[in-house]
Amino acid sequence: MFTTKTIDELLAQLESSELIYYDYTPAVSVVEALKHTPDDFRFWTNLPNKPLKDLYKFMLENNITFVYDFVAEMTANALRHGNKYSLQPAPNGDPLKSCSIKIFKGNNGLVFRVRNEGNGFNYQQMLDQFAEGKTHSANILGGNGTRILTHPMIIVSYEDNGRTTNLAYYHNKI
């Protein structure tokens, strides 16, 4: 379900909220990136996967993997689409741009926040297309993020022109 609530409003609905996870994946320096040729597949594709590996390990250790698919999709979209390449065409995002992930836990739920350094996107257009029944992009493999909006216990909001995605899960839906 989509909402226009900000992160502060989502956190206000958590009882006794605390930040339990923070991952800031810094961008590599331009000097470091220039050391790698465009065909250095390992560098340009594997570097952005580290946040997903670390996130899964944390969620597994804290028994909150039931929402991992949703949060992983948010993170992958931030890396792949939000942090589009600027120096080299990297399929999994630009290592020159950073990404941050935060998880807040309260007595009645969880709130996740993923931010990227991209240009943002027109999320209202995406929501309008979703409302019209267009649940995926023209790419047959794309559009998994809209699946999140159909889950009755998940609340999604966007901020900063689509550069920030918030996802809330409350035990007792508010």
C-alpha cells in the first residue's frame, strides 16, 4: 500500500523505535574506478552486491527475513536504477555513487529506509500506471518493485523525488 507519509511520520507510529541497522556503502573514488577497464566485470557488477549480502546476514541473524524480498528489491532498485552509471555502464549501478540502508525496530513493527544518490524518479507516474493495472515495465524481467504495493501489511512511501524509499511493516496495521 502506498502512503505519502514521511519517514518521521512512519517512525512516529512505531512504539519505542530504535535504529537497529545502518549500512552506508560509500562510493569508490574516481581514481580507484579509473583503474578498472570497462570489461572488468568483477569490479563493475559485484561491488554493489555487498549491501545485499550484509543486509541478508543481518536480517537472518535477527529473524526478520520475512520482509527480506521487499527490502532487497528496494535496495537493488536503489543501486541499479537510482545509482545509474556515470563513468562506466555498470549493470548493477554505479560504484561512484553511495547507498544507505537503515532499519528501525519498534514493539509493533519495522521501518526500512533506502537512499541513493541518483536523480530520483517519477513515482507518481509509476503509481498511476500501477493503478491502471500495469504492474510491470516493458522489460519482462522488471517491475518487481510494484509487487510490494500489493501486500496488505506493507506500507511504502517515497521522498526526495524518489531517491529515498521507505517501507513500513506494522504487526497491528495502523
